[in-house]
Amino acid sequence: MFIKAFRKQKGVTQADMAEKLGISQQAYARFEGNPQLATFERLFLVLRILDVHVSMEQIIKGTKQVKATLEPGSKEIW
């Protein structure tokens, strides 16, 4: 869910993200709804497009820690 929050914070639609990734909007929606099934490369590409910085530790520990550190107006979650 943190990817969706960052995308919305940036004012970017799923269709915009899909176009930047060269995939369909439906494929992006599936990725956003279930990012743990994506490769690290795809995940980091999405985060780079959204200008979001996370540590590998945060990704490995899961979204619970990331959600806890997400603050309104913040784009970094170190």
C-alpha cells in the first residue's frame, strides 16, 4: 500500500506509471496491489520514478515499518 500512497502523493495516476514502465495499466495495478511479487529491479524502478528513497532493510522487513515512517509531505523514508 505504500507505493500507492507515494504515487498519489506525487499526483501520478496508475496509467502514468504504466506508461513510464512500458506496461499496461492493468499490469501496473496488479503490481501496485501486490508488490511483494515483483522483482527488486521493478520495485526500485517504480520507487525511483516516484523519487522515493527506501533502505533495503525497510523493504525486507516489510510494509509495516514503511507505513509507520510515512509522514504527510515526506518523500523519504530512511
